[in-house]
Amino acid sequence: MKTTKIWIGIGTFIVAGNGAWGAPTPGLAQSLATVLVLSRGGLPSDGILPGMMHLAQQHGGEAVQGGEQGVADLPPDLAFAVRIALIRGHLSVGDELVKQGQWAAALPHFLRPGEEIYAGLSEQLDDYRVPPFDRALKALADVVKAKKGGADYTRTRAAVNSALALADASLRDKQSADWAGFIIEAAVELLKIAGGEYGAAIVDRRFAKPVEYQDARGFVWHAEQMIGAVASDLERKDAAALKQVHMSLAEIKKAFPKAMPPKAPVKDQATVIEEIARIELAAGRLM
């Protein structure tokens, strides 16, 4: 019987072959914990563990820790893929804001790749035969800071995209045995970070930190693109599991009606965490 390890941030469960569900381990309830999904157990009919919503409500605020701390603990290939995905997520929402003329709001999303992600990524570049691209990131951020659209923005964005494409190609060579499974695993990690960013954006039932809201939006949108790029392969593995992933992604996206946050959250963090957990469990059947 194949055992798949899945990390979630709402408590520890053992999904046994007979469908029994263990109680959360108290000492791990506030941190990322391990769910061992035994392949014959499968998911409940609604795709969610009994008690999941309650635990999400209890621990959603601290359940999903985003950023470099969590990424550094991942296996090297997965860490590299998630760092690349984080950069793409930032650039995705930043580009959306640029197109809306929201230059000031866009700038943090062009600064953060260089200031927060690149340091960890740079330690891995040689392993993946990717030349340094910190100067390309800075050039793009400088263009956005100067509010230069048109050819300058297109040129500097293309330089960063080229570096990211090289990273993707190298990863695909290393993960050719199951590229689709690897990609959805990386997308799940990205979504967990998005859940943490979404929660960090909310203070007293309002979006006090718009940048974190936008981070989460960019990560969710890019995770959907990642999954969409390998959807045909994933569907051949388990069409029902992929359907659950798409359904939960659609629900998560409702929390982000626009790039600029609404006055009040459309969904609370516990609800978003619940859908991410559904995706993670379904993804266990696609890896």
C-alpha cells in the first residue's frame, strides 16, 4: 500500500484504510502537521475531513506560515520550484496592477522577489544551471518605481521571464518522471503560503495590509496556472481529484474579487484554509 505524506496546517490526522479519522495532536495543532493518507482510504464524499472546519476556525490564523522559513525546509527541487512560483506570483499581481495604472500598489510586488526571495534562490542557481538574474529583477523594479510603461517595462519584464523559463526547463529535466505530480505538489505549497498571506492581510475584519492580500491573490492565480498547465496529465491520474482541485480553487478565488482589496473580506481566512486543505488532500491522489 502506497503512503503519501501531505502537510496541512489545521492539525494532525491519520486517514486509515477503514475511513477512521484520528484526533489532532495537541502539540502540533498550531503548526504545519503531517497527514498520512493511505491510498485505500480515499477522501470523504465531500472531500474534507470531519472536524476540518472547526480546526480551521481555531488555528487558521497561525496555521499556514508563508515565506522563506517554510520553503527552506522543503526538498531542494521543491524549494526551488516554490521560490520560482513565488516570484511569478508576485509578478503576476504586480503586472495586473501596472495595467490598471496602480504603480504605487504594484511596486512592492516587483521589489519583494529581489528583497525577500532571491537570496534563498541564489544558493540553488548553480545546481539548476541558471545564471544570476538579480540585476534583471532590480532593473524591472526600477522601471516600475519610475512608472515607465511601454517598451521599458516590456523589455525588463522579458529579461526576468527568460531567467524563470530557464529555471523551469532545468526543473523539468530533473522531474521528468512525474512532472505533473511535481507541479501540483509545488502549487499546493504556493497555496499554503497564499493562505498565510491572506490571513496576515486581515485585521479587525478589514484588509489592513493590502500588499499581503495582493500577494495571496498573485499566488492563487499562479497556482491555478501551474495546475492548468499539467491538467491533462492530472486528469488521466484521477479525474475526480482534479475536479475537486478546480472546485476549491474557484471558491478560493471568490475571496479576491479585484487586485485592490475590497473594504471587508468576502471570505474569512478559516474558509480559505478549508478549501486549501481540500485541494491538498485531493492532490495527494495526483502526486
